[in-house]
Amino acid sequence: MLKYIFHVRKCNFIIYFILFYTGGYCVLNSILASPRVSVLEQALSASSLRQQVISNNISNVNTPGFKKSEVVFEDLLQNAIGDGKLQMTKTNSQHLPLKQEGIPKPVVNVIDKTSFRTDGSNVDIDIEMANLAKNNIYYNAVVQQLSSYFSGIKSAIKEGRS
Amino acid sequence: MGMFGAIDAAASGLTAERLRMDVISNNIANVNTTRTAEGGAYRRQMVVFAPRENEAAFAQVLSEKLDTGNGVKVVGITKDNSPTHRVYDPAHPDANQDGYVEMPNVNVVTEMVDMITATRAYEANVTTINSAKSMALKALEIGK
């Protein structure tokens, strides 16, 4: 009996092994590189970039004539996704897409048209601190989304057992 | 800028504000100094800040439009050339023939206000560092 169980276990292992190196690898790849993960990845990198930009703005709060920068990402993502409108179905891989596909990359813009103080600087420390707090919460939210995605996959791999 | 770019930029802000605080402190300490090595009364000093440029031009080209800036740097410490004020004190060893003493152009109220600005800016930079740190730690929780 014991020998039999051992045999089955051994067979399972071999099957998993084969699965992993043939189809399994592709499945795993598609799970880890799903559109949801890539959007969240890009959001995380945009948030990280925004933290650097805000940090630079705050460190230059007393620099005369300094012009602040900002990171644009959410609006670009919104444009790329579309305003919740129906997407057209593609029945052929050569059909042209409605909008440009792919996840947009965050862009840094320098705001040099405004002035906040008489020395020419346009850094408002209150706005920067508020943006800092917002960005921190946003980053945590994205991390939580990513974590829940991966814990879902983990749960599926372990067949629901903890 | 890598993962710790935000912390580096805020740290440059800390350094700059601390130097500013040192200079303000020096100004207040010399509020009654009538003799200097150059002659005449002490003159108020000021720090000059400028945005720190990216050191690596190649990295800038690589990152294309993602130039976040590199924080702040102190360009130099300059002297305030505004006129010194004269106080009538004939007993003072540095008094001129008319009994007037040339006193430094340091205004304690201005220095105090500058000190508060420097303190608050320093605190803002500390908040940024703490925020960036908590974000970096949060990222370690992905997949836990």
C-alpha cells in the first residue's frame, strides 16, 4: 500500500514536471503577465516617479525662480482605456484597433507658465504636501491590488488550502 | 534616478536647509559685531539655492522625458550689501569722531522669520523621506 502511494506521488511529480516544462510554463507566464498586472506595474512606477518629482519640488521650496514639475499618468491611462465605451470585437487579428493599444508610460511635465511668489517660484508647499499624502495612499492602494492578485493565484495553486 | 531618487532629492533639501540654518545662526550670533577681518561691521550672510542638475548626462538621455530633477544645491554664501546702521555710543571703542558706531545690517526679526522658514522646509523634507521610505517598505509586501 505504502509503496503504491509512493509510486502515485512519484508519477504526479513527473506529470507536474512535464507540465511545467511544456504547457505549464506558458500558463504561468500568462498568469504573471496578465493585463491587470501590467497596468498595476505601470501605475506603481508612475507613483514612484511622482514621489521623486514631489520630493524634488519640496527640496526646492526655497529656491528662487524654481518651476515645479508634475507626473501625468492617470489621464493618459483613462484615454488609453476609453471612457467606459464598448470595445469593438476583433474577428481577425489584422483588424485595426479603435485606439492606440498598450499601457501608456508616465510623463514628467515642467509647469513653467505660473508664478506663486515674487521670486518667480511656483512651488506651493501645501499643495505639494497634499500631493505627497495622496501619492502615498495611491501607492499603497496599488500595492494592495497587486498583493490580492498574487494571493489569489497562490490560493489557486494551493487548491484553496492555506 | 533609481529607487531611492526621492530620498536623495529630499536629503539634498535637508543639507541645504541645515546650511541655511547655520548661516542664520551665525548672523544672529554676530548681531552686535563691530569688528571684522575685512574692517567695518559684520555684514549679514545669505545662502543661494539652485536646482541640482543631473550628474549623468547619459542617464538623462536614457530616461528621455522622465527627468524628475535631482534636488537642490547651495551655489554659494553671499554677503548682504545693504547699508549698515549707525548707533550713537561715544563710549564704544569703535565709535568715530562724532560718537557713532557702525552696527551690522542684521535684523533679528528677519533672521527669526528665515529660521522658521528653514525649520518648516526641513520638516517638509523629513516628511518626504518618511513617505518614500514607507512606500519602499510597502512594495516589499507584494506577494506576501
